[in-house]
Amino acid sequence: MVTTPSVDPQKLQAVRKRYAEEAKKRQRPEGSAQFLQLSQAHEERLRSLSDDPWADHKSLNAKPSIIRENAVYKAFVLGAGFGGLLFSIRLIESGVATANDIRLVDAAGGFGGTWYWNRYPGLHCDLESYMYLPLLEETGYIPKHKYSAGSEIRQHAERIASKWNLTDKALFRTTVKTVSWDDDTELWTVNFVEGRGPSAAPIEHQIRAQYVYLAAGVLTRPQVPRIPGLHTFSGEIFHTARWNYDITGGSQEDQTLSKLRDKRVAVVGTAATAIGVIPVVGKYAKELYVIQRTPAYVKPRNQQVTNKETFHIDVAYKKGWQFERQCNWNSFLTNSAEPGQKNLVGDGWTDMPGYSAMMGSPSHGVVDPSPENLERRTTAFHALDLPHMEAVRARVEQAVKDPETAEKLKPWYPSWCKRPTFSDTYLELFNEPHVHLVDTDGKGPSRITERSIVVSEKEYEVDVIIFSTGFQVARVGSPASRTNTTVTGRKGQSLDEKWAKVGAATLHGYLTNGFPNLFFSGTSQGTITGNNIMMLNFIANHITYMISSGEKRVGKGKRAIVEVTREAEEAHSAQVAKRAPYFSSVAGCTPGYFNGYGDGVDVTDPEEKGKRERGVVWSEGTISFLKLIGDWKKEGSLKGLKILPAR
Ligand code: FAD
Ligand code: NDP
């Protein structure tokens, strides 16, 4: 059971009532369909908002092709963010492949994934960069600040690509269309289209590969709400994930947004991205209207310059320090630190034990699923979370002078419903006379006209609308659905169809029966932690272990086919589903991408419910999951894997 601090039961009840009312206000029957994925908009003007603003087409077109048509590569990697890079690096380090045997492709024009696309002013890592930037020990790089800026993180992706000779192994501006298993050759055939900018025709490519890794990430497809009249707006619009410095002035390196000085700007959205963007826009815009549907919870950031003199004493004090730091931090996140355990990071993630309702916790993964027990647990999580959220709300009162504005900026949901945000300037900005909070009381703007954005029949005339409204996130689809790619395995079976039929079905979250030598990143049936790099690194290591062990088993000179058996994936799926009731407290959350904007919360069909239960993450937290994998490795037989040489 969750250990609870003593809180006033009446207060707790009143707060929970308010949480439930606020969540209800925001529920919409259309769920995530309230959004339009920009790349799929019918209107050219909206569709073009998802175009890549950063690709240097001239220099990319001048490069010699790195693809040998129909050649067989050892590994094909979809996605050149940190996930794809880490996997490629682990393959190289384990001796499975040389850099030359690997090809990565990405729709982006360079390395970095998230950090390539997102270049908005104010972008920083939201957790300590010493724990987030991968391979700091191997590269010797020391982040400049405790929270690295977006450009520094992107440059780090380029740094690691270069160190492992991957710079010229990636094809950019390229979209993967199909990935198909060939039963005869026992290889994957991959078709992809290389875009070459507005003045050159695209090129279609086909290659074959022994191993395929889908490292497509989750937050890659910018979306906007379907607000009536959006297309009629005659001013400027753009999405934060494709920041338009031509409109604002400045650049990612020089964030002087001088062109906004005579502009009235609306920012729609107040979540993690907006909390970074708004203070910078507010510095320059003539008038700023912050269009709020749900307030973020904003915690102190305490940015600091890294002391390079003491970095190797205080942080990087021994070999393996980064992993130790990640695990230490994670134990606080999952409310499982040992009594008296030193908190190495001591940030705003480690003082909210209630967040473990979302992150999992080792001591109570399998819980009694009776409604009475689940209600007891939810009450306990709320009690655990209340002091934290009370402090968050009190901080708003301290920072914002106008009590009415402060009241509107207070978040009324438990911490586990949204990712925390961190800023020392966001709340204070609302004390400025040119910054206006337009609270929509959970509804969003009712319409947009040629010149204005309308909330509760009041028109706000603006010159620029910046959408900070997140990404299309597929919660229940197969790993292929996140890539917009058709993946077909043995006997032409589609990965999407498999998921639609049985739900998630994997070993440890990363491979599935009928799709030999195909691996994917993700959290479903795997693990989740606030530090995505810790997770991506773990996945890369684990998959590489399976591949290299498979290669050893079949022996030199033979091609290994690694596949999970149906029995093993069913056994893992059952273990995951058994633990699903742990997450029952998340069901009452205010809508957001964590709960698919409420898609499927009212599913009652037992079969459909069962599919959803299989798709959750391991409920005992990341350290417990690492132990599960560690024990699986120790057992030594690669249990559940069928490994054969290719015919
Ligand atoms: P991504 O970085 O998303 O890379 C996947 C790539 O796959 C993309 O470039 C995409 O273009 C490409 N792709 C997808 N489909 C195809 C296809 N069919 N063909 C070709 N290419 C394709 N996490 C944290 O832990 N801490 C943070 O501070 C943090 N900050 C973030 C800030 C922002 C603005 C966002 C959006 C996310 C943030 N995240 C953060 C989450 C972040 O996404 C992960 O930390 C991590 O960078 C994901 O890496 P990835 O390689 O898995 O995916
Ligand atoms: P989110 O999906 O988290 O937020 C979207 C925002 O848009 C919410 O405030 C949402 O309100 C609002 N919104 C949606 N529809 C409307 C509408 N019709 N009217 C008004 N507002 C609306 O996207 P983000 O880009 O902010 O963040 C996505 C994720 O990316 C984060 O959770 C985090 O994992 C990562 N990230 C990390 C950052 C970092 O600091 N390193 C920075 C940015 C992102 P509502 O809550 O009511 O739905």
C-alpha cells in the first residue's frame, strides 16, 4: 500500500471534488480527434506549417548518395534522434556492426530528432542535463548549464554521431514508407523516399537489411486544435515545433525576437513548451495574450552554470556516475528511495512522491483490483500528492500580484496527470501590464476570425498566433502507427493488424512474434521514466544484447534470425496486464496526451479492455524493470527467444 502522510480528510475530499469537476469540464466526446495533425491538413497553408524550416537543401543535395540501391545492410534505423543514435552506437561497440554496415534515415534534415525539430526560444532540457545528455562519460563533454539549451542538446547529437563515424551514414529529409519481411531471403526490404527540397525531385530508394530498429519517438507530429475559423485568420500563424524566426526575428542562437516589438501576439497552450516560450515572447511582444485552457503546474527551475572545476568531484566522480545518478533520481521518482538515501540531484522531480502513480513503484506492482481497494489506493496517492500540489498553488499566489489572475493560474489536478514544468520567470510575467492571461475555463477559444481570437464572445485582436498545442500521440496503436509506416512481417502479416487483433504483444516491450529481427522503442509493455534518455539507452543496450547473443549462438559467418516466441510474448503481456490496475488513479485525470485526451476511458467491452490492459507500462518502475531484464539475462538461456541461422 502507498504510505500516506496525514492530511486533513475534509480538505482532501474537497480538493478531490474540485479535481473531478475541473477534469469533467475539459472532457470532450471527440477525444484526441479535437486536434488536426498539421501534416494532414487539407489546407495548404496549414499543411505547410509542418514543413521543415531548418533543412539546408543546397548542401544536402550536393552530398554524394550514401545509399547503395538494393544493397544488404546489417542494420537499418528509422529515426536519427537519440534513440536511433544510441542503438547504432551500441551495435558498433558490441562488434555486431561497423558504422559502414548501418544506415539511419530521418524525415528531419539532421541529427537530434526532437532537438532538431524543436528550436523555439526558451527551449531547455527539463531535467538535469548531466543525467539527460547521453554518453557524457564517453565523449568527455561537460554541459554548460544544469539545464542545457536546445541548441546545445542538438549539437551533442551531432557530436556523438561524429565520434562513432555515423555522420555520413544517415540519410535526411527521408520518409520511410514500407518495411516488409521477405520470407524467401529472410531479410527486411525497406522503401523510403528522399525529399530534396522545393527545387529538386524526390528520390525513391530500396534497400534490404538484416535488422531493423524503429526509433520513431513519440512527440514528432505537431497538431493544432480544430478551432472554427482558423483558416480565415489573415495574420501570421505557426506551431512551436517549427518556430518561425522570420516572423519573430532572432534565431535559436540569438533569441532577440525584435520583430515582435510592434506585434500583438497570442500563444495558445500553457503546457511544457509554452512555459519555455512565453517568457521570451513576453519580453519582446507589444501585447501578449496567453490563451489558457488548463494551467500547467510550474515549479522552480534554479538554473545554474556548471562549475567545470568541481564537475569531476561533485558529479562525474567515478566511472559509471551517470547511470548511478539516473537510478538514484529514478528511485525518488518512483517513491522507493531507501530511508536516508542521499538525493544526488535534489531537483523538483524528486520532491513529488505522488508522481509515482504514473511512473510505477516497485513495492506494489500487482494490486488487488477490487473497486474498494483501487479507491483506497487512489485516496492514498492523493494524500501523498496534496502537500506538493498545495505548495505549487501557494507559489502562484506568491509570484502573481493580482489575486484574480493568480487564482486562474492555479492547477487543479494531481501531479501525475501532466509532466511537471519548471520556470523562474513564467508566473512573474503575468505581473507585466502588456501580458494578459486569457483563461478559457477549460474550453479553449470558441473561434478565430480574420483578425482575432475569440474567447467567450470577447474578441482579442492579434497579429500573430503561436500554437503551442502539442503533438499527435498514438496511445494504443502498434509501433508502426507512430511512424506512419506500413510494417509487414512473416506471411505478409501487418503489425497494425496484429495490434488491432490482440493488443500489444511483445517481449519486454521491444520485439514481437512474426516480425523477426525487428525491434522498436517505446514504453508500452516496457518501462517509463521521466528521463527518456535513460530509457532509450537501456532499450539500445537490451536489444543489442539480444542481437549479439543471437549472433554468438548461430556462430560466425551465419546470419542470425532472432524472434520472440508467441508463448513468451503472451507470458510477458499477461504479466503487464496483471499489473495494469496499479494505474487506476490515472483514469480520473484531466484530459491530456497522457490519457489520450480521454480516448477509450469509457471502454467497457471486456475484450477491448483486456487489450488496453496489455498495453500499459511495467507498473513497478524502471529499477524493477531493469532487475527483471537483469534476471532474464542472468538465467542465460535467452528464454523466450527463438534463434536460428538464416536458411
Ligand atoms: P525523436 O527524438 O522524436 O526522434 C525520432 C525521429 O524519427 C524524428 O526525428 C522523426 O522525424 C523520425 N521519424 C518518425 N517517423 C519517421 C518515418 N516514417 N520516416 C523517417 N523518419 C521518421 N525528454 C526528456 O527526458 N527530457 C527533456 O527535457 C525533454 N524535452 C523535450 C522537449 C520537447 C520540445 C519535446 C517535444 C520532447 C522532449 N522530451 C524530453 C522527449 C524527447 O522526445 C526524448 O527525450 C528523446 O529526445 C526522444 O528521442 P527519440 O530518438 O526516441 O525520438
Ligand atoms: P502538450 O500536449 O503537453 O500541451 C498542449 C497544450 O495546448 C496544453 O496546454 C493544452 O491544454 C493546450 N491546448 C490544446 N488544445 C487547446 C485549445 N483548444 N485551446 C487552448 N489550449 C489548448 O504539448 P507540449 O508541446 O507543451 O509538451 C509535450 C511534451 O513534450 C511534454 O509533456 C514533455 O514531455 C515534452 N516537452 C519538454 C520540454 C522541456 O522543457 N524540456 C518542453 C516542451 C515539451 P489542455 O491541458 O487543456 O489540453
